[in-house]
Amino acid sequence: VALETRALIAWMEKMPFVLGGNLQGGELVVTFPYDRTRSQGVTREQTPTPDEHVFRWLAFSYASTHRLMTDASRRVCHTEDFAKEDGTINGASWHTAAGS
């Protein structure tokens, strides 16, 4: 086992974490947590997390290397153009999704 692999294993045993993702067919945007608004009756609002910078970075890393998401002439998503957001958005700022 490589030294780097051992170091990563040791780190993961010390600080366990889980990273998951949801795939939505056809949309040209990467959302990051959370996808549910916190305020009762509000359909869109920012829902930042303490580690939002990590989620923004992961979302941008994917969006910025996706062939269609980086195409300047790509279609808009329904009526929204996420190009101005670098192809990423806080999920609840777009639409709320219970259980997400």
C-alpha cells in the first residue's frame, strides 16, 4: 500500500465522513446542500452550511469540467440560465425538495 494511501486511510479512520450525490436527469446545474428551505412557507432561500465552501468547490469542480455545462451556447434550464452561477447553485435557492 502506498504511503499516501495509508495516510488517507488513517485520516478517514480518525475523521470519518460520507459524501453523497443526487443525479437529476436533464438539468445543467449542480446543486449543493441543502435542497430544503428552513423558513416555513418559503419556496426559495439560501441554506448555507458551515462547510459550504467545500460543497461549492465540489460543485464547481464538476460543473467546470462538464462538456455541456461549460458550453456557452447551451440551453437554459427551464427558464433559468445557471451560467451566471458557474453552473452551480445552493439547492434551496433554486427549488425546495423535501427529504433532500
